[in-house]
Amino acid sequence: MKPIQRRRALGLLGATALTGCAPAIPMAQLGDDPFEGGIGGTGIVGVMTGTGSVLVNGLRVEVPDRARITTNGRAASDRLLMPGVTLSMVANARRDRFEAQFIDVDTPLIGPLARHGAGYAINGTALSLDQGIAAAALVGQRVMAWGLWRRDGGLQTSLIRRATDGPDNVAGVLVGSAEKGWTIGQTRLQTTARNRLTAGQYAVAEGQFAGTAFRADTVQMGRFRQGGGTLRQLAVEGYLEPVAAAPGFRLSGLGHSFDPRLALTPFAAQRAVYFGPYDGRFRARRAVVVPDAPAPRAALLTPDIGKTVADSLTGAAARPVRLR
């Protein structure tokens, strides 16, 4: 595997994080390029497809020496940056390239790999394995699984590796209530009164699976917790799941709030990369529908040599997300 080439930082253009709000960008003022006009900060959430620089969501992102790398909030090495891992990244534009400021290697599931019918599960959540993943030899072992949450609460798994020391975890959107109980994906949580939980928010629960439920010792809320500042753009890969609030969908396992005016029904059954402005809500302007199969997905989302953005993000493959 080609290693990540870290660059010495020449200075970055401002701090960013999902917790801030950028000034609204009227959609009518934007052209075909989703990243035009200079980016104050871009939040990138998706499955890493290539190395050298980090390739994710059709973007080539350089990793300077000063970029902070964590995994579920803990300090990590850039050795974790390999195709198949799921990333939450804050990047800035510098001249004609992206530079990472902060990278969190999100690990949706850590725990013993178990048989589940004809397939596999971790912490009670069923796995759908990408082509080429061999899991049989890992049954009974403690593993880390990366991928995207599906609308049925299962994990479309892009990579499995034996786990290092540390707590087991499940990380995704909280569903339920204190009265009815909580789940993340298909994993039922048992929590203590000190854990203050909010439905619809992203959370990382750490603890141990006890056969029918995950006993959560700690629950950390939110994404981009160490980012600081303001985001102006998002590029997010995922599946849609239905919700009651407008526009009727959210990204499975992520919980990003779409602009309520968006017409997302055409993408309801498809995996896609969404990109566009962020001003407290995700004003997704375009979507690139991508296959589950890793090789054709990587081919579609790989920028040409010397380019920062894949042609699919601005070409015919990018479908507009229209207003209702």
C-alpha cells in the first residue's frame, strides 16, 4: 500500500468545525463548481479510497505534519490512514489544494466478531461485507470494522482488522429515548444516568457487549469535537434513511441536518456522496451516486493525477439536488 505522504505545513486558512455556523450562501449565486469561491473550511465524511495523499469523496487531501489524527477522539498514527477506513476530516483550501487540519478515523464498531445467520455481526449489529473482505478466520476475535451505516441499522463494511487494546465501542446516531431505550444501528445500549443522551445526535459509546445489549461505560456526543471554528462546505458519503422532520431524510448513522427545502426522494435508495454549502444545515447542491463495490467506486471518485477534485463531482455524474 502506498504510504501517506505528510507535508510540512505552510500555514492553514483558518480553523473549522461542524459546531459553528457559516454565513448563508444563496443557491442561486453558485455555479457548477461545488467548491468555488474559496473555502473557509470543508467537512469531509466518507470512506477513504486511496493513498499517497488521502483520497476520499472524490477529493485529494494532503496531510501536513501539523495535522491532528485521532480515532474516535483518541490520538492515532497516520498508519491508520488506509483505504476502507471511514473518516471525519476538517480540511482547508490553500491555493489549488486541500490540506487536512484534523482527521478522525471513525470506527463504527469494535468488539468480538460473531456469526449472525449466514453472515456476521459485531455488538449485535449485522455486517454487509464489501467484495473481497474475508471474515471467517476472524470469528471469535476482537476486531475493528469500518464502513457506512445502512438505513436498516446494519453496517456496509469496507474494512475489518484485528483490534488493538482499548474499549469496545459502537459509534453512530442515537435512536430512542430514556423511557423506550437507546440504540445505535442495531445495537441496544445499556447506559447509566450520568450519560446525557440526545436522540438524533452522533455518539461514541464505549464499554462491552453483554450478549443482548452493549453496556456503555461512557458516551461522547457529537462529531468534529476537536475541530474548532466554522465550516462552510460539506462533502459527505452515505445512505439516506427516512425521518419525520423535513426534508424527510437524514444520512444513516451520521445525523447531518439537511436544508428542509431539499428534494431527496430521488436518492432514497442509493449510496451517494453529497456536497454543498453548510450554514448550520447542509444545503447539499449535488450528489454523485456511487456503487457499493469498492473498485468501481474508487475509480469514479479518484481525481486525475495533478487534480484535487475528481471529474465526477463537477461532470455529468453529479446530479443536482433540487428544491421542493
